[in-house]
Amino acid sequence: MAAVANLTIDQGATFSSDVTVTDSAGDAFNLTNHTVSAKIAKGYSSANTRTVLTTNVATPTNGVITLSLTADQTAALDAPARYVYDVEITSSDSTVTRVIEGIITVNPGVVG
């Protein structure tokens, strides 16, 4: 089962958040030889409101994944709104595991 981490994004601002993947013992998960992907959507089955989060793993052995969106990408999100998101890792043998999921709250920016 994936860990739950709820996030907040300010509409129109650059977004970056680090999430840590741990194993069943609570130790950092070694992401070496894994690829990482993440997406957000207005709802679990919503196909037309999906946005891909940029993912970066600077040091695979520490289990930290940086999720990010540009200011233009966050400006395109509805606000105020709540989205769902998930982060999946794919191992070298093509096994896909959802490791983190949650709700993203988007706070509106001042218009004009």
C-alpha cells in the first residue's frame, strides 16, 4: 500500500516538494535502477484533467523524489480546487509500484 502525503500548490507559483520513499522497515528505499513517474488529476478516473509532475531523483540511495511544476503549469490548474496524485516507480524488471499518493490542494492566486 502506498504512503499518503497531502500537498499544497499555490496557483501561478513554481512548485517543488520532496517526498521520501521508505521500505517496510522504514529505511530509505534505494531507487537505483528504477524510473519514477507522477501525475495529478481532478479525479481518479478523470482522463482530460491530468498533469504530469516532473520527477527528479538526485541521489537514488536516499529514497528522495523531488516533484515539481513550473509557474505556468500551476497557473493552468483550477483553483481553488483539490486534485489527487500518485507517484509510481518502475523496476528494471518492469514491475510498477505505487509508492506515494494523496490529495493536492491548489490555492488560487490574485487575478490581474
